Amino acid sequence: MATGEQPIEPNVLLRLDGVTKVYSLGDGVEVHALRGVSLTVHTGEFVAVMGASGSGKSTLMSLLGCLDRPTSGAYFLEGRDVSRLSRNELADVRNRTMGFVFQSFNLLSRTSAKENVELPLLYAGASTKVRKERAMEALGRVGLADRSNHHPNQLSGGQQQRVAIARALVNQPRILLADEPTGNLDSRTSIEIMALFQELGRSGITVVVVTHEPDIAAYATRVVMMRDGRVVDDHRQVPLAAVVPPATVEDVEGGVLAGGAP
Amino acid sequence: MNPWVTFKVALRALLRNKTRSGLTMLGIVIGVSAVIAMVAIGEGAKVKVAQAFDAMGTNLLIVMSGSTQGGGMRGGAGTMPTLTWGDLASVRTEVSSVKYAAPVCQTGASIQSDEQNWTTMIVGTSLDYFAIRNWAIDKGALFSQADIDSGSKVLVMGTTVAEKLYGAGVDPTGRTIRVRGSPFQIVGLLTSKGQSPMGQDYDDAVVMPVTTFRAKIQGGLAQYIPGVVFVGATSSKTTSRAQRDIEDLLRDRHHLQPGIESDFSIRNLSELAGASQQGTQVMTSLLAAVAAVSLLVGGIGIMNILLVSVTERTREIGVRMAIGAKPRTILAQFLVEALTLAVMGGVVGIGLGIFVAQRLAASFQWPLLIRGDIIVLAVGFSAAIGIGFGLYPAWKASRLDPIDALRYE
């Protein structure tokens, strides 16, 4: 990684410096999604980004994930300014540094869990052998090693999200970015996913979760509140330990119905 | 990402949607097979026509006598004998573009074997006749120059006649038949030649020395040939020249002043064959053009499906970009998908095209002619269609913004 552009504090993973994002809707109409956000995230933190819709939290997420470039300001990722990289260079950064988890899972349909998890390695140019090994390892980490040949429509919602997390982890990223990861899950499965995130945080992966649910934010070590494109509150907290309650009949049935498992 | 991995990614994407991929390929399959089958049909027809004209004779010119004229009534070609044996000899020896020349005298007559009779065409000619018409002996032997010189009562028989007199598969050589009351020995059986372009059966004839024909079958004025002269030019390119040379020679020999109409006529069958072949060539081109249009429609089908597929798979493209696919990787994937569909369609189309061509050739009894260059062309064209029509959807997919793609509903 490049150094020297920015004096690195120990453990600083990323730093946003006065970042703005303006969307132009045509006819001179502009939307200021971010109005100067500065934020420093350290390695191993579990950050929850909260805010109402339109507060700019999703825009912040796409900038952090290198899916988009800021209109102004700088974004240092591991000491390197990535705010002016080309589309191709950003793709490489995403592939090597980021893992993404989405609200709607976004697994490739009619494709086995294993092949879904292998995808990032495919784009990283890993050999078939390495891909198979690492995909199985990642699936094992989320507890789905025995489901590796199942297709998404044969898995429950929680299982699909765990496959998506395995896919996000398979390239050994520094950051895991999750956009409303529990939005489509029942509360019990949500707690399972949060437990998994807390475990990843302990193993040194930085987790950033965008959510509008305070229940979910409670599991984070740090909460960033957004409003009208600005950070209005940023505090560290003692996280709630994610303990999965014992299963009840209603939960199982609810999970089956919600997840659409066979 | 290396090409092999790109290919695998594209193949997996295609296999995830087997029905759609199959239907997309169908357009190309039909287009390619149509091109191959149509061209094969056209080529087969062309060869069939060429064969028919070859059966008539190679580089054939027919020199015919003039017409009778009395009281303003003209009798038509050949009614007035004007060609002499001397004319024949000089055409054969003095014109450099002429390789063969044979007198052909013919008449219909009834012939009798011991048990049967049959009315057929009796031809009196020389040995050149068989060379001009590419007509070989199947069993026995041809009569010889000595037979012609001495006027022997021998003949060779066409297969139809042999079948009518002796039944199928019987070798008639050595047997004796009577023609106009005279006994003739059958010395040979001719190979089967089939039908003329007009449907006349070439094999329904017997051929004997011209001297014997004149002595026993049909006489005539001593110095004139009671029939026509078949001329074989040295090559297909020299038939027109031979025609002009013969015209000049005969006008000279007949002492015709310039401006006076010739007292003979020359028919050039090569020109007829050429015109006929041009006709089939036009048909071939027409069929190929129709087939090419269907190939083009197949290509547009690929573009349609891929465009729909790009829209339908917008989120997939977004996910792929989020986890590290570069725009050019997406471009490559969609291009390879298009190319794979087109080339696979092309290969299946070749198989189907050859199969259809075989069926058609079998049912029309045409020779099967699959042109290698057409196969290469059709597959090259389908690959070009894959790239050409795949490029726009692929480019569109690669230009997607990852965020927009991920949020696409």
C-alpha cells in the first residue's frame, strides 16, 4: 500500500476529509447528499451508521465502499487517497479491500452457494484450487459448509445472508460494509447475523453497518448519526452482546415463511 | 482476468438461463443451416445441370445441313443435304480448335431379338462420336475402325434397349438381332447415360458404323452426309472459336460469297449449357441471399436478448462490479456470452445444415455438395454477428454505475 501521502496514526484504517457529494438531476437541480463529512475509522471497529432516509447514510456507504467518488474532499484508505482513482482502479480496491453485504442478499440465482462465494476470487485471478479451498473455508466460517451446493432458492433468508457474508469475507478484506443487512430478516436471524459481525470485529475486520434500527446499532462499538448530509453525533459505546435466544416454534415457522426455504 | 476464466464466467451465466440461451441460439442455428443447405442445394442443381450437358457431349457443336427451298417454302434445318464427307474430313483435320468430328445419321426402326422386338433410335456414326459424348462401353467392346471401313454388321447397344429385349442385367454381347431384316451382331453394351435435359432417354438407342448404316438402314446421296456432324472442340474455351472457324471453312468450301446466307447452321451447346448454368447460379445466389437475411435476423435476435438480459441482470452486474469486476471485465463477459451463443449456434447450424442438405440431395437425387468456404463463411459471419450485435449490449452493461445497478429494481 502507498504511504507518505498522509501521516498514519496507528490503527487508522480509513479517513474521510471534508467529503461532499452532489448529485445533479439535470435542469440545474442539485442534491447535496453529503455536505462535508469527516470521519476516521480504526481497524477492528464495529461502526453503525444511522439516520433517516435522505440523511446521506447510503451515499456515505457507497463512498466508503469505493462504489462512487466524492465531489470534493479526500478519502484515505490505508493511507492512500482513493478519491480520484479511475473506475478500473476502484474495482481493484473493492476486490482486495472490501466485502459487501446487502439488504436483499444479491446472490446470483441458480448458482450454488460455493460458486457465489468464489466470485470475488475469480475476479482476483485466483486459481481453481485456491478458489475452492477459500470458498469452503469462508462457508465454514459462517456455518454453512454443509450447504455449499445449495442454490439461493433452496436456502432460508438468514442462510442466504450468511452466504453473502461468506462471499464478502472470502477475499480476506479489511472492511466489511453492510447496507441494512437485517432489513429482510426476522429478529432472531438478525441477532445471528450481528453475532457473526461481532465475531468478525474481534478477529480484526472492520465492520461498517448502515441501519435505521436502534436495536441493530446497539451491537456496534460506535454509532455515527447522520442528518441532512452531515454527521450530527459520533460516539463509542459498550456493545450489546449478541446472544441468540433459543428457537421457538413460531420463530422456525416465521423463518420458513420469511426466508422462503423449501 | 484471463480469457479462460472470462469464458467460464460467461458459460455459467448462459447455463443459468438454458431456455433463453437456447432460444437465442436458435436464430443463428436456423440462419447458418439455411445458408449451408441453400448453397448446397444451389451447387447440387448446378452440378446436376452441368452433368446433363456433359451427357449430351463435351464442348459440343452440331453442324447441320441447309434447308430446301421451293416456291418460297423453306424446309427447315437439315432438310437439304449440303454437308459432304469432304466437309467432315476438312473440319476434322484443318481446324485447329476441333478435336473430334463425327457424322451422326439416325432414324427410328424396329429391331428384333429371338423373342422380342423394340422400336428404337438407330445411330450410324464413327468412333469420334463416343469421344465427343464421353460414352464408354460397359460390356464387350466398341466396334473398330476396320468395322467402319468394311461396313461390318455390328452394333453397340444402349442399356434401355438391352433391357427391353433381354431383360434387366442380361449381358447381350455376342447375340444377334435383326435390324430392318439384316442380322447384326451385338459387340458391346454402352454405359448408362440417363436422360437429356429435355427428358429424352439417351440409353434408348443402338449405335453402328456409319458405313453400315448407309448400306443397310438408310442410304442417301453418295457425297452428302444424310445427317448432322457432331464436333468436339479442344476445350470449353475454344468452342466459340471452333464455331467461327468451321463457319469460315465451310463457307469457303461451299463457295459462298460474303452477304449470302450460309447453307448450313452450327449450334453451340456449350452456350446453352452456360446460359443454363448462369440460371442456376442466379438461383444459388438468390437462395444464399435469403439465407443470409435469416442469419442477419438471427443476429438481431441475439442483440435483442442480450439487451433484455443486460436490463434483467442489472443487479447482477452491480454485484459483480461491487465485488471487483472491472468495467472491461463486464464488457468481456457479455461479449464472450454473445460470441459463445453465436459460435455454438453456428456449429449446431453447420450440423443441421449438412443434415438438411443431405436429406434434400437424397430426395432430389442430386450430388451432395457442401462447400467448405461457405461453412467457414457462415461461422465467421455468425461470430462477427456475435461480436457486432453483442458489442452494444456489452458496452451498455459495462457503463453501468455500480450503485445504480445495485439499487435497480
